[in-house]
Amino acid sequence: MTDVEKRETAVAGPGWDYAPAPEARDVVQLRERYGLFVGGEWLEPTETYTTISPATEEPLAEIAQATPEEVARAVAAAREAFENGWSALPGSERAKYLFRIARILQERAREFAVLESLNGGKPIKESRDVDVPLAAAHFFYHAGWADKLEYAFPNRRPQPLGVAGQIIPWNFPLLMLAWKIAPALASGNTVVLKPAETTPLSALLFCDVLRQAELPPGVVNIVTGDGRAGAALVESPVDKIAFTGSTEVGKAIQRQLAGKHVKLTLELGGKAANVIFDDAAIDQAVEGIVNGIYFNQGHVCCAGSRLFVQESVVEDVIRKLKRRMGTLRVGDPLDKNTDVGAINSRQQLEKIQELVASGEEEGAQIFQPACRLPEKGYWFAPTVFTDVAQSYRIAQEEIFGPVLSVLTFRTPEEALEKANNTPYGLSAGVWTEKGSRILWMAERLRAGVVWANTYNRFDPASPFGGYRESGFGREGGRHGLEGYLRFE
Ligand code: NAP
Ligand code: MG
């Protein structure tokens, strides 16, 4: 263990430590090597790479790097499954499979939680209490819609699109898979899904769930690999592309699909404003700030990464925030006491380091609580910047790490103007005692989701998605189903 570089502003830790409380790893059985899941079978890969644990840099398994030919085989398998049975199944039959998948995910929850933390670096209490239960909830929710599409869209005669190509990121691997696959199957489509290069293991374990649920072969196909596999999927003859990831790749996909008859939804980055008014319950707001930016190491597209605090309470808020940050436990993702786990990859760590250095250079004040980081693996201490100007890169660009930028305001109008001063528009938070002020802000904030006196709340029934550079289309709720349907 090494001490984080000492900062002048660092406060002393509590002087004692929690005893280790590691979750057992042996609930997960890894294979040495994984192929591609195509037409219900495992295809031997032609090319492979190694997936690791970001907390220890320990190699976990060999993973297939899908070639364009292999992606084409997966798309052909999905097409065949769509045409030979799946699309003609009554909704009530499709629902049975979705219910089964949901129940199996619940039964195998511990296995999935451990695997998700092992491969992605997120704390076990998050995978156990958030990622896995929400993934199951998405399958339950969409199972309920499968035989009710006519009621969801009365007089519009909803029809499936065909084959959906789905590309997901590494921050919530299993949950993003559920957000994508559940609505696609509920509305009668078949799927080829590409997980992120760094976090393929939960999607590969999910193939086992599909077999257990006896889902017909080819209805869901999983192709692993880096961005090249994703690009090949976008190029292939699919009817829909659903993408979650960076704005840059999202724009490239949009260009690639221009003029083609392929339905597209994009869920991209964000730089959300979390706005604290002086009449807010400050202690609760501090919990909301911490949850907003340090949850999942800040690898969250809707993270509350820009904090706006009304000037009259800024000292109080910052003092309480720093004290609270001193109690965050950073370390082993498989320890049940861990609050902040490992950064997902070396590449992401370097990006965070580069942006944090720019914040210091541009003149912001940095604070990191004293904490000990493991020597191996990818780690970054929870960080807050004060004295931030709107023009600084740390106030403009998505850092996608545990780094908060604090700005201040005097009036609601000023808060609104500053909050909306971003090319993104995914989410926002408002903390105030006044209901009328919540409504006033929510109406004017240009964001797809606005949380009031809470943050990072998710429910499968509630549509999620952005505006502007945060993308278009919604996931969850009836709005999410619409992205997988055409209307006659
Ligand atoms: P990314 O490159 O956009 O990755 C998202 C997914 O797209 C991954 O599966 C990725 O494969 C794949 N991909 C990459 N290039 C592609 C291409 N040309 N065509 C089709 N698919 C392609 O994002 P990232 O590299 O993981 O992270 C970069 C930044 O994106 C982050 O720092 C963050 O700002 C943002 N991000 C946003 C979200 C979100 O939830 N909105 C999630 C993750 C990241 P690989 O895994 O091989 O890259
Ligand atoms: Mg990438």
C-alpha cells in the first residue's frame, strides 16, 4: 500500500480501519477461454485477447476478438431466429422466456455480482445491491409488456423491427445488457450484442442463463472484442442499432448509418449539474453529492459531476462534503465495506489523471482525503475541485471518474444558466425545500432526467435518455419499447 500523494488540504483519516470483509470468489467458475455465442452454440474464436481484473491486473480469461466474418455469422443467426419462429411467437410465450431469465438472474445473483466486481472493479455492494437486482427488474418489467404491446400503443399496430445490433460500455456491463436485451425481446426482435472490450465476462455468463431458460437458439447472440467488432456490427445488415458509450463513437455511428434504413438510439455522455439551494437539507444534500459523483467511481454517464452551490451555504456544504469524503473506503472491490473500487482500465485512469492535471494547471483548488491506495491495479482517490471557473476543462468535459467540480451561484436564474451551459443534456439534480422551485427548475433544465432531493435513482418503468450531445431515444418505460417497434 502506498499513501496518496499528500495534499496540503488533506484531512486526517479516522485513525482506525475496518477489518477486511471479503466476498467469496469461488462462487464464480471461470473458463480459461471463451468463444462467441452464436446460434446458441459457442464458436471457436480465431483471435483472442486477455481480460483482466482492474483491481489487481490479474488475467482472468481469454476472450474472442470477433472478426467481421464472425459478426456476420451472428447477424445471420439472429435473422434466421427472427424469421423462423421468434417474431411469430405470441407475446405471452415471449414473456415466459423473459420471466425465466429474470428469475434465473435472481437465483444466480451472487455469482453475477462477484463476477461483475471482479472484471469491472466496482464495489461488491454496488453490484450486489444495484446492478444485478436492477438487471433482473428490467427483465421482469419487460416480461410484463410482451403480451400487452397493443395496449401500450393503442390503434398503432406495433410490429418488431427485426435484428437489433446492440453495443454497450463497461461501466454497468450486466445492467446495460439488460436495458438493451429485455425491451428488444419483449417487442419480438432478435439480438446481436457486443459488450465492452474490458468487461465481457458477465455477458458471457449470461449466455449460460439463456441456455438455462431454453431461449430458442439465435434469439440472442453475443460477440466480444474491441471497437472493431462494434464497427463491424454497425456495418452489417441489421434493422436497429442501440448504442451506449462515448459521444465521439456515437457520432461516428450516426455518420456510418446516415441514409440507411436502420433505426438508431444513442445514449452518450453527460456533464450533469447537481444544484444545491440554500434552503436544502444540507446533510441529505451532501449524501446526494457523494452518491452523485463517487458511486461506481464516477463511471456513470449521469454522474453529478458539476456541483452548483448557492453562495450563502457554500462553506458549510464544502466543509461537510470534505468530512464525508474522509470516510469513504477506497480499495478491494470484493470487500463488502468498500465504497469506491478500482478504475475500470489503465486507459480510463490516464484520462482521469490528464483532466485532473489540467484542473490544477488552470487554477482550481484540489482536495483529496488521505487514503491508501493498493499498489497494483488502477486507482484514483475521490477528488473535489473548488474555485472552478465555467471555462475550465474540468467544468466542461466528461471526466468519467471520481472527480467533482464545484461552482457557485446567487440566484435561481444564475444556477439555471450555468447548469445549462454544457453541450450535454442527460441528467440533473435539484436540492431545495420548495416544491415550486423544484418545478421551476425541472421545467427549464435541459436534461432528460431531473432528480429532486435525490440522485442516481433508476427504475425500469422510468424512461432514461438525453438531449443534444447526450444522444436521443429513451430506454425503459413505454418510451423505451418504442425504439424497438415499427407501427403499421
Ligand atoms: P466507447 O469507445 O464509446 O465504447 C462504447 C462501446 O462502443 C464499447 O463496446 C466499444 O468497444 C464500442 N466501440 C468503440 N468504437 C466503436 C466503433 N467505431 N463502432 C462501434 N462500436 C465501437 O467508450 P469507451 O472507450 O468505453 O469510453 C470512452 C468515454 O466514453 C468515457 O471516458 C466516457 O466519457 C464515455 N462513456 C460513456 C458511457 C455512458 O454510459 N454514456 C459509458 C462508457 C463510456 P470497446 O470496449 O472496445 O471500446
Ligand atoms: Mg473505446
